[in-house]
Amino acid sequence: MDKNILQIEGLVTEFSTSEGKVTAVNNIDLNIKKGKIMGLVGESGCGKSVTSLSIMRLVPKPYGNISKGKILFKDKNLLDLNEEDMRKVRGNDISMIFQEPMTALNPVFTIGYQIGEVLELHLGLKGKENLNRCIGLLEKVGIPRPEKVVHEYPHQLSGGMRQRVMIAMALSCNPELLIADEPTTALDVTIQAQVLEIMKGLSKELNTAILLITHDLGVVAEMCHDVAVMYAGRIVEEGNVKDIFMNPMHYYTKGLMASRPNLVKKGERLKCIPGMVPSLHNMPKGCAFEPRCSNPMDICKEKMPELIEYENGHKVRCWAVEMEGNRNHGR
Amino acid sequence: MKQFIIRRLLIMIPVFIGISMIIFGLIHSTPGDPYITMLDPNITEADREAMLNSIGYYDPLPVKYIKWIERAIKGDLGYSIRYKEPVADVISRRIGNTLLLSVTALVLSVLIAVPLGIVSATKQYSVFDYVATILALIGLSIPAFFFALGLIKVLAFDLGIFPISGIETTGANYTGMKRVLDVLHHMALPIIVLTFVQTASLMRYTRSSMLEVIQQDYIRTAKAKGLSERVVIYKHALRNAMISIVTLISLSLGGLLSGAVLTETVFVWPGMGTLVYQAILNRDYPLVMAGTMLLALCVLFANLLADIMYAVVDPRIRYE
């Protein structure tokens, strides 16, 4: 069995708002295996990004707060580290790329400066050596004329090029884990494919694990080994990519699969999951998906189901699946 | 960039001529005769008319303007009616005093306001932020002359720590280091007033631009790189916030010569503000013309400087 590079246990991240405390991430367990790509899927506002910021301990203060849980990176709990030790992890062992390449780079510094900064901070590279490494990194992510781009400013590059720069920056210290928060959402489709290809290739080459946050199931199928589906702050289904796509068990995952546009014939309406994500201020007592579920039962309103493992590491949080499983078991 | 500056300087010429026409027209259309006190009251009406005619008092406005600008281009700004000496001499005697006051106040307020604004923004809603905000609001809302009078009453009159007015002790004729200390002593109160008022607005401005920058995505990127809070704030955030702060400071340079009329008046500081103000009251046309044109020139250059600085601090701005 592959060794876990990151183990999240019972993570709870809360935000205090003017309307009271809300739990954005509710008791999440997640394991990311060394060198593998883990997809984290869900709608906007389900807690994907907060999970990733929690791992980096960059949840915006003072409103956000990680109140419970453990985040074990190579068996040491990141939540126990002091700020200075945590800084040595960021950008070095774990690095991150963000959704918006247009705004994620500082407009007043050159590309070379922004990549070089990481190299100097974590690897102590200076001067000529630093510059050469920057150029090498840019070359690696497929940027043409890297020796020129290194002296340019972000506004002189296109969105796809900027995201490549972000990847180069994130991979500059050969991190063991890369968190990519919707890295291709803001890019157009052809560029998306290129950027994903680069990430996949580098992950293999450098043996870097990736936590890929996305709401694009096509990207997941293309890239990931494992998938976790999040809904309203909780993981509702988890497993390897084949099981999830061939045999989705949770009704939310089933709904997601059914609403993929490529399954629709011309003239047919796009399928969708009716209803809205419940507000974090006003969570149902039972299963958070119950109001939108196509197979609601009485118990779903009353009690939140547990995340239960079935075969082959496939975990589901659903009463219907649990009961069926019990029945099968009893037979 | 070089081309841009040259082009801007050339554009300034017609703008400057336009300004001079407007000011000239306005000043000369104000009612009243400045020469009334200049002439011997015992001369006959006919002699008076003859004299006024000879100095061009009855010339039509365009003729007067052309005469003025002809001389001004040659460097002759005319003869002050009130001070009875060349305008250039009067101004050169005063301009240093004003610059001393306003440059010191500007430098001090930048040194105080920018750090305070940064701390206020990074520790938003802290006790420090609230205290700074309250002080800034006082600074913004209190009229400068009122604050000045309050300081004179308490610090100069009641406690006697500082002199009440003027630039040096009259009749003392200090020299060397003693004179410097004496001027500094006289400067203290007006500097406090000007610095306080300028610090207030600049600090609020720094705070709000820092707050805006801190929320940007690239700040999160910088943190995710593992950079320390200090580098994130003082390098990545401040460098961006500086774009607007530097522009504001450059623009405020334009007000350096004229910005302190009230403060100069209250403290009887012999500077440009009081000079031009008095000149207007006395209808001292040549002096008003030269004074206001100097102020206009200052504003024009400050605007140019602001544009240049903007391009210097923001790589996205390039003047082609």
C-alpha cells in the first residue's frame, strides 16, 4: 500500500460572521498518497478551498479558525508547528497554486524576482545561480523564451503563461505536496489541457502528490487517482477514480455524474440537481443533501449518516447505501 | 519616457500662457485703484491722470497683458506697488521661509503617516487602529487655524514654551548656530499644525490602500510561498500600496507654496502665503501676478512629477 504523505483527521474549520459562527469544513478525514493525485470535487462554497487553506494554515484571520483536528504531513501535525516552522513548510514541502492566474502574481515584481524569492528563501540560492534556476524552471513548464520572460512583469504574459509561472514557482523547491485550487477554471479549454498536462507530467517526474481542487469532473477523470466528493463542508463519498465514476453510490455524486454535459444528446435538456446548497447558517439537522436528494427517507431528516467504508476503500456517507449494505450483509 | 517628459513640458507652455491670461484678466477686473496711496494727494486731477496714463493704467487689458508678458519673458516681473522694489526680490526673500515650513511638514508627515497607516491596516480594528483613527478624524475635521490658535493659547501663551509668532526673535540678531536654534524654536508650532493636518489625511489614505492591497490574491500567494509576515507586508503589499501613496504625495507638492496661507497668517510667518494674500488685498498687481504664476507653475510641475512617479513605481504604466 502507498504511504500517505498527508493525513487529515477530523478537521473542523470555522468562520465567525456577523450572523454567528459557521462551520465551513466539518470533521473531514482525507488521505493523500505519496506521488498520487487526489481530486477534491464539489460545488462552490462546499468547503474545498477552505480545506486547502487549512492545510497551508492560511485561513484568513481573525475570522477563520481551525478549531479541531489534525493535519499530519509526513507524520508530523502541521497544526502544532509554530508560525516560523510552518513558514518553512509553505512553498518548500507543500506549495499551492490558485484559481486566478491574473491576480495571483504580484504586478510590481518581475517573474524572475517572484520565483527567485522562493529559491532564495528555501534553498538559499542567490545571484546568477538563482537566475539560471528560474530560467530552467520556466523552461520546464513550457514557457517559450524563458531567458526573456524571466525579466518581464506579470501583465506582459497571458493567463495561461501566468498559470505556468505559478506552477514553476510552486514546484521550484520540489515540494512533496502541491495543492492546486481550481488551477484551470479561469483558463480557456485548450490552455486548460496544456496546463493540466504539465502538472501531471511534473507530478510524475518529481514524485509530487497533488491535491487537485476542481468542480470539473472531466479534469478529475483525466488527472486523478483518487477522488473525494464534498458537500456542505463534509466528505460524502471517497474512493479511487474508477469506482467513483463507474459506480457512484451517493445520490449527490450520482447527480453530479448525470449533469455532465457530454452525456446529453442534441436537443435534450441538461440534467441538473434541483435546489440549492443549504446555507452554512442554516444547516439541516440530518443529511445536508436530503432536501435535494432523489431518494429521501425519514431517517435522512433526523440524523447525519456516517462515512462508511465499503469495498476497496470506497467510502460513502448515505443512509440509503448504508441500509442496502446492511441488507446485503445480512443476506 | 524621455519623450513623454519632453512632450509634457511642451504642452505646459500653452497651458501656462492660458493660466496667465485668466489670472491677469481676473486681477485687473477687480475694482479699485492701487496707485491712490502712491501719489501725492496734493497734485491736481489733471497731473494725476497724466501720470496714470504714462504708466499705462488706462491701456486696454490686452495691451497691458502683452506689455506684462513681454517683460516677464525677459525676466522682469515688474515692480511691487506696495513694497516699492522689484517683485523678484520680494518673492525671493519670502519663498525660502515657506519652503522651509512646508517641506519640513511634508517630510515629517510622510515619515509619520505612512508607518502609522501600515500598522493601522495590518492591525485593523485593534486599539492602536482605533486610537489612530480617532486622532486622524480630529486632524481632518479641526480647522487648521483653530488648532493653531489653540496651540498658541496653551503652549505659547499659558505655558510659554514656544514663541507666539514670527520666524525669529526680533531685535536679537542671532548669528550662526544660535540663529538656527531660534528659527527652529519659532518653527515648532506651525510645523506641528501643518504636520498634524497632513498626517491625518495621508495616514487614512495609506491605511485604506494597504487594506485594499492586503486582500489581493498575490498577498495570499506571497504567504503561500513561506515568506514572513514582515516581507509580505513591507515588500509585497507596501510596494503596491505605494503606487497610490506616491501619486498623492507628488500631487501634494503642488500645494507646497500655497498650502499654508492660514497657518502662515496665524503665526505671522513671513512666507509666500501671507505675501500673496496681502498683495491681493492691496491690489499689488505685479506681485499677485508673479506670486500666482509661481504657484501655478508649482502645480503643473507637481502633476508632471506625479505622472512620472506613477510610471516609476508601477511597471504596468508605460508612456510611449
